[in-house]
Amino acid sequence: MGPQWKQVGVRLGLSWNRIQQIHSDFNLSQDHITSMLIEWREQQNYETNQVEIMYRVLREQGLAEPANTAFGSQLISVDQPFLVEAGEGHARKLDRRHKEQDGKCFDDQDLLFICDQLEPGSWKRLGVRLGLKWTDTNKIAINNKQVKDCVMELLVTWRDSQSTKQVPVMVNALRQQNFSELARNVCKRLGYSDELEDASTQINLPHISTPVQGNCFNDQDLLFICDQLDPGSWRRLGVRLGLKWTDTNKIANNNSLVKDRIMELLVSWRDDHSANQVPTMVNALRQQKLLKLVRRVCERHGYRDVSEVAATQINATKQRHMHGCLHDIDMVVISESLDNDWKEFGIYLGLQRSEINRIELDFSPPIVDARIEMLVQWRERQEAEVRHLKTISDALIKIKRMDIKDKLLLTILDRLPVSTI
């Protein structure tokens, strides 16, 4: 049965919370499974065909081979077509039961039905759409090794905290995640003849604030940005928001999926900035030339026009200014302007071609991220007294990119206090 034992337990009728308790009570995985099976068996009466139920459940779980090996010989006299269709019959029984209960609540088997059809990489973002915090999804990921267990823990946690309108909220979240077919399947399972019969709800839809109220982002606001952000631009956006390039590398190492990396970056930035979050984000998106997304963020937060969002220097780098030293944002500006001459530029700075090729392999696409990584690595190797600006400027002159040199100087001047210019 292996790592799927928890899902088998839910199919057998045990509650997810009870299964998690069994998991915490025993150290060995074999003891988990044995205890779960014994508890299920003790709940059955003498009229229950335990062999048939176990056989069907294992097949539903995709464990047909162990099911046939363990119970095939005991089921010779059982009508085989009935067993094959048992899953559908079970679903129809659930449909009738839910109709009687007005179909507004999920039991654990309903949630397992969703878990089975959900794309493994989408569960964290679905949790945010359902109203959970991103930090809660991270805790769930830490406490559960298997992705399916993460999904079930998330769904049960949400269900147990959502006392009403569970079906409309879930259907809306699935629609927002572009899982329209799964939304229809959920409606069908819960006894709705038509998806539209399940009235939409405003619970998990975006709340439009006034500009004063809307200066801070909640997790769903950040997910709104995540959904529309170009997957190749998230690291540079992080730097423009004030995070260090090395911080984006840590986020990438800790999250395998790009969308999860984006959410982790946005939440990390938000939690470190208590004020002026909307103006700071708008400025960063403007610098990234994501003007369409800028307008949508402003509209979502109650601004009639982008011009209402005051300019701010809050997302200027937090690194202390030292004469001639370059910050991460400077490396972004240089890298976005370089072209096929970037490797030659790196060699003029003193890097080996083999180093540059390794960085390209590790960080691209997009190629601009490889360029930034190259420059950050070069900067970290320099002695404290080395003036980055002079060395960079000399290398830019050698590759005949005076345009980048001028743009870099303007970037540095823009962030200096007026008194120092």
C-alpha cells in the first residue's frame, strides 16, 4: 500500500483527522497502515463484505495489482461487472445523500474526489483562493511528505474552518484556477443537474477597497499578481521591490514550481513592508514595463487612475550607498540592456568562459537571469576597496556599450539624495 495508505483510509470511510492522529501515534509506516486497517475492520458489522470493499477501494486507489493478488481468488463468485462499476455506484449514492443534505458541505471522500483530480502543482494556490494564508500552505507542505497528503490536509483544514457555503466557495476557487471541468464534476457529484444551479458567491472573490484601505495586499491580492506575471520576470521584480538577488536564489532552491516561487517572493516582500505596499508594487511593475498589470492592480485597489498612486522611493534598494559600489538593481539595469555581447562583457570583467557557460546552464531561460547572476557573482568576489562602477564602466567601453554606461549612471543618480548630487 505504501505512501498511499492515508488516501486508502479515507476511501474506506475513516476521517482524515483520525488518520492523521494514527500517523502521529506510531513511528513506523507499517504500524500506521496496520492500525488504520484494524480500526476500519472493527467498525464493520458481520453483514459487511469486507473483502469486496477492500478490493474495490484498492482498485479505486490505482492499486489493482495488490488487490488482485490479495483478494482475487476470494472474489470468484462475486459479480465482476458490479465490482468494476462500484466506484460509479458509490458516487451516485453520495449524490443522493448530498441532495438530501442540500449539498452545501463536503465530507472527506468528497475532498478526496477533488484531490484525485487536482494538478499536483496547483494545490497551494488553490488554498489561497479558498481563503487560507500562504504561510499556512507552507506549514502543510513541511508536515506532509506526499503531495496528495498535502492536498488532503489543505482541503480538510479549509473545510473544517468553513462552516457554510462550502460548495459555492470551492466551485468558484476551481473556476478561478481554470479547473472548469473539475468544477463541473464537483457540482455533478454533489447532485446539481447544472453547474449554474450552484449560485456564485462573493466570499472568495476580490474585495475592491478604497485607495486609503487598499494600500496593503492580502494573499489573494498577491495571487492576482502572480497569475498575471510573466514567469521569467519574477526574480527581477523581486529586486525592484527591494529583495536581494541572493534571496531570490534561496526562494528558487526551496520551491520547484515557478508559480510557488512567485508567491513565496511576493509574500516575503509583503510581510517585510508594513506600509505603502500598493505604491511600491506599482512602481516596481512600472519599472518592469508591466503597464497592463499596473492598471489592473490599481483598479483592484480602488484607484480610478494610475496617476492617483503616489510615487515612492520605498522600493529603492536597502543596501547602504558606498561611493562606486553597485547594488543588485544596477546589475538588473545592466543585464536587461546587454545582448549577445554579455559573455564577452563577463570575460572583460575577469570571469572564465567555462564559469559563464555554467551560469547560463543553471539560470536560463530567461537569459537575463544568467547575466544578473554573472554580475552578482563578480561583484561578490571584489575586494572592499574596488570601485565597481569604474570596473564595469571600463568593460562597457571595451564592448562599445556606452548606452548602458549612461543608463547606469542615470540609475545611480536617481536614487542618490539631492544633497549628495
